[in-house]
Amino acid sequence: MPFRKTIVTLLSTLFIAACGSSAGSSATPPSPDTWATVNGREIRRDDVEKAYRRVAPAPTGQTLSEEETLTAKLSLLSELILQEILVGRALESKLEVTDAELESAFAERKKNMAEGAFQQEMSQRGLTADDMKAGLRRELAAQKVVDRDVVSKISVTEQEISDFFTANRAQFNLPEPAYHIAQIIITPTKDEGINNRAGDDATTPAAAAAKATLIMERLKSGTSFQELAATFSEDPQTAPRGGDLGFIPTSALKQGPPILRDAVLKATVGKVTQISQGGAHTLMLLVATEAAGQRDLTVPAVKDGITATLRGRKEGLLRAAYLTAARNDATVVNYLARRLVDAQGKPLSLLPTK
């Protein structure tokens, strides 16, 4: 149900942004409800549990095992840890989110939802508009840090654009119409040679379905396709390129799997389509469609496309390096991960508390 999924997307995005806000540190051993600390600030079990309930896939007849559920929660906890680090940097730098920025972002997030339905959904989930805005303020603060320290540092020169065009000239001479496609692949079996940033691999149909749902929710909340493909795609060839498949000629597309062919032909540029078959999932982004013929840098779409590609590559690398360095510079203790290792597969209820 698209309307309800929109509500869930908003709630999950804003709630994840709200997590990790507990402050303070203690010399005493942490309680079982403390799942991580970031520079002395706690991220509690309830933070992660609520975030998980907002992004967990709708019932499909397949139930996630405890191990699969905990794997998803570990991933969410890692995201909350990174966000807490960024929010801390925003506070240190006095990067503030204005009330006008907050109200504008809040209105944008709920623009497709009727007010009555939105309020009812929040009530059912035990949240208020103030709760949502507090979470969104943290999300925007974290993004300000990334914009300042990553996005603003990226530039693409005319020489780089020209060099790319020269090196890939054949790519811009299309003998027939073509489709520029990017993909995120998720399989229900263990894959050899996983080459994504997270080392993430779904190994069962239920885990693959849950992973696809979580990634789709992240896309709807504004995370870039390229970033998610590089982090989570299980295709070792395209994951390092942010899922980019390049231009697929019409004849080659027609020779491919009918389910993929039909999805591409019906797709809208800039939109992501989920293709599911045999327990596997492909999240396909139609980047652009191109007519046959030789194109050069005088064609605005060619230059803009090259610029976007080069910016994406640079930003992806700098973002990954920046977030890795930021985490290394922070004092982080992931108690959930530590307890799971110590428990050696025991149920969460039996995990040690220290």
C-alpha cells in the first residue's frame, strides 16, 4: 500500500535521526539496555528496537530468524553510531539547523500524507510531531557536517570532463537507442567474492527480502543510489562503481531476461524499480535514455552526465574515507556486537550484560 509505505518511510527516517541522543557517561558497567556509547553518549536498546520496527519489512509469510533480525539491528546500530558522531561534530562547530530549515524539511517529508492519517499513524506508534521534528533536526545537523566536509570539497574541472570524454568516446557513439542503468543486486544465497563496502551478504530468502526493503526505505529517505549500491550490492563487478552498468543498447536489453527488459522499458528516468524473482531482488535505477548517434561535449546532457559521474566517484570516495576517519577518531563501544561475540550464538535474552 503506497500511502502507508510513505508514512512508514517518513517515520523510519525521522526516528533513526532521533536515536543516539541520550547523553552522559558513567564509570559503572553499562546496563544491558546500553547497546553502544559514542564519546560517552549512550545509544540504548530501545532506540534500536524502535528504529527497527519502523523499517522492518511488512509481513510476507516469511519470518526472519533471530539471527537475521539481530544482523539487521546491528546494521541499524552502526548507522546510529555514525550519525551520533556527526551530530557531535555539528555541536562542536556550532552548525545549527534553523527553525525555518526544520519546518521546510518537515513539510517536505509529509507532503504526500493527509494530516489526519499522519497524526493517527504517529499516535499508534507513540510519537508526537515534536518527537519527529527533534529527530529531523539531528538528521539535518548531520547532513550539514557532510555537506561542509565532503560535498563542498568536490570539484570537477573542464580538463577532467574532456579527458573522460576522450577516454570513453565510443560510449558516446550509440548505433541504436540505449538505456543508462544502475543496479543493486541482492541474492538469497551466500555469494563468493562480495565486494561491497559493508561486506554485507544476505544468505536466505527472508534475509534478502528484508535487505531489499531496508534499502528501498533508505532510498525513499534520500540516501543516494550510488552510495547504497557501493555499500550493499552483492554484485562484485558493479558495486565498486555505485551499481553503474553504463549504456545498454536496445538490442542487448531485448535479449536479456524478460522481467528486466519489461521493467526497464516501463521505467521512469530517475526512479528506482524493484524486480523480484526466485528469492533474488534487483533494485534498478534508470539513469537516462539516449537516442542513437554520435554525441559530443556540446550536448548539455553529455557534459552534465560526465560531470555527475565524476562528482559521484569523488564524493563516494571522500565520503567513505571521511566517515571511516570520523569513526576512528571517536571513542565508540558497540556493546551489542561485543555481547553477541561473547554469547557465541545464544539467544539475545541470554546475552551477558557486561
